Amino acid sequence: MRRRLLTRLAGVTLLASLPVVTFAAARHLKLIRSEPLANAHLTASPTTVKLWFTQRPELTVTSIKVKSGTGTTAVERALAPLARAAAANSPITAPVGAALAPGHYEVVWRTMARDGHVLNGVIPFDVGAAH
């Protein structure tokens, strides 16, 4: 009987801790959507890059770049100014500037949450004919 009671108490303790773990994991900053989408094949150059996150990242430490090519033809363009609308679910937007020539590109981004959690990523896409 005592063993059964201890088993039940252990089960209740485990179940009681699950919402805390789930809630803590949900608080971390994560990318949830982008334009262009990862691995997109665009017929024309994008005019802006948009990134949506699970929470508002710190705009002052956020960077977005577009990289292309390899070797001597490599191009890296920092996108600025970055902007965000007041709504909580608004994306960070960055103008691309001059049109991108047909080819393969990567959006390389880095940002930080209020708690200091740094997050970065790469979003590949193509402009023009699919490769």
C-alpha cells in the first residue's frame, strides 16, 4: 500500500511540473515565419525581408544581411534600417534596396530577446529560375 502511495505521489509531482516546463520553453524567442520563406523560388527580387518571432526581439541588437554567390563573386549586403510596427505580432522588416540579380541567396539574421537569449539563423531562397 505504501509503494502504491509513493508511486501515485511521484506521478502527481511529475504531472504538476509539466506545465512549468512547457511554459518555460514557450518563453524563448523563436522565428516562426519569414518572407521570403525558406527555400522559396521567387520570380522577382524581394523588396523587403520580414521576420516574425514568438516574442518581440531587441531591435537595437538585431541584424539582417543578404548573402549570395561563392568565392570571388560573393556578395553580402547588410539591410537597414530595420523597422517594427507597434503591434506585438508585427514582423521586423528590412528593405532589400537594389534588386537582387537571379541566383541563390541567404538571409542571415541575428537577434536577442529581453532575457539575453541570442538567436540566429539562415533562410535560403532563389531569385529567378529554380536551381
